[in-house]
Amino acid sequence: MRVLVDAMGGDNAPLEILKGTLEAKAEYGITPIFVGDEQIIKKVAAENALDLTDCEIVHTSEVIAMDETPSEIVKSKKNSSMGLAMQMLADGKGDALVSAGNSGALVVGATLICKRIKGIKRPAFAPVLPNMGGCFMLIDSGANIDTRPEMMLQFGLMGSVYMEKVMGIAKPRVALANVGTEEHKGSELQQNSYKLLQNSGLNFIGNIEGRDIPANACDVLVCDGFTGNLILKTYEGVAMELMNKLKSVFMSGIKGKLAAGLVYGELKKMKKEFDYNEYGGAPVLGTAKPVFKSHGSAKAKTFKNAIRLAKQYYEGNVIENIANALAQ
């Protein structure tokens, strides 16, 4: 499998991107195609003893900065590392694309360059996040601020296919994020979305409230992009602060350190269960080619896991399965 890598996108590019990709190459057998400044890529690799054997490098000196307007990927930054990689994906010169760069530009590029699956109204960001029972998908988490009920229905369908084909969950439970569990709760968007999801044939279990999200209440959580992004950032923030607080408690004195030693294994397991880096990033669901967004601050481990998910996405024929489900 040929994976196109935006080598210059993200806060820690290109070093962590190179390290994560090469780890994925060794572990998953992918063939990397790095797109970025060839001189910088080779220099960083040499300085850090990274072996680029059997890796292709496609040179471009342009980069889309994190604060640039997303539409620049189809305007002045067509030849940026992300823009060129996206065009190569559209042209069949790679099987999937992974980037830690500008989120908005990635969505615009995936939509306008790679195009949408026929019938899909809007692509969506769909990260998989940890919960007490394993994991769940949050869709949409920021790609679409203004959302319509028929789009919410498609989010549920796409999320259900992904969780089944990539995460191995049979009959994923689909829920709607809302301010109450009753059918009549929420705005007109939530009420109309509820009716569509209820009659969709999906395993729709109704509304769930924010406090139930960490408790394994569903496998796919459907919401508009504004709500989803708030949930995502709050969820990640609380998880990080909780782990930091636990660490400070256990490291505060000799008693704490002794207690930490007694429960070290359980603490390590808990940290891993709530570490979003284990899931790598989010697919841009709804596009006609596999496009994955890794965290902007991704380190090697995170980026490697994003590539792993992209490989599972590609090999699981998720795009074809979404198209078939939509047609039905």
C-alpha cells in the first residue's frame, strides 16, 4: 500500500512525521511517499539516523501554514506539500493520504480535489476517541458548522460503516448528541435528525447527553460540527488534566510514590485507555479517496497510528461500503 505523507504539515514536522512514518513502514509494510522539501527531509533524516531506503520523496518547497485560509490549497498553494499530495492521491499515485497540517485546508482539498462519494452532501471529521468501554466515533467534529438533518443522517451512516469495517464493531450503536434523552428535546435540527435516524435502518439508540459520552453509551455519536468540536476539545482537555492531576497526587510525597508503585500497572493501563494518541487521528469521511488528519501536535507514535488506521480504512473498502449503503 502506497501512503502519501504530507512531510511538512504539523507543529513537529518533518522530524516526528518522518519517524512515525518509518515506524509504520517497519510495522505495517506500507510504502511511504513523502511530499515536501527534499533537502530538508534528507537533512533531518541524516541528522537523526533515519533510513529512507525504499521511500520516495516528491519535492516541493511550499507549505500551507496552520493559520492560512483553507481555500489556498486550491488557489495559491496548489503545489504545497499538502496540495501536491492531495492531487497525487486524486490522480491515483497513492492509495491514501495522511497529514498533520491545516485541518480546514485538508477538508477543502479532499472535497474539491479528491471529490466526494456520490450522494454525500458534506464530508465530515470523524475522530475515534477512548471511553470506559473501548472507543467511539465523534462525527462531525468540526468540518461543518452549519448542518442539516439529511447531513446528520449521512454522518450516522458513514460512522456506522467505519466502526464496523475498521474498528470491528458489529451493528454499531448510533446516537444523537442532545440536551436530553427524550425524543422531543433539542432544536429543530436535533428533532428532525432524530426522526431521520430513527427510520434509517441503522442501529439508532436515540439521544444521549454529554455526561454519558465517556460511559460507553454509544459507538457512533452524531452531531453538528460546532457541537462536535466543543465536545472533542473538552474531552481531550479533561482527560489530559485528569492524568496530570493524578500524577501530581502520586508524586507529591513519599506516601504518594509508594501508593503509585502499588498501582503502577493499573495506572499505566488507564493512561493508555484514555490516550487519544492511540487512535492517531481522524478520517475525512465522505471523500472519494482515503484522507486522514493526524493531530497538529502529532509526535511519531500518533502519526504511526494514523497511518495504521488509514491502512485499515483502505483495506476495509470503507469508501465502497459507504457508497453501497448510501445507494440502499
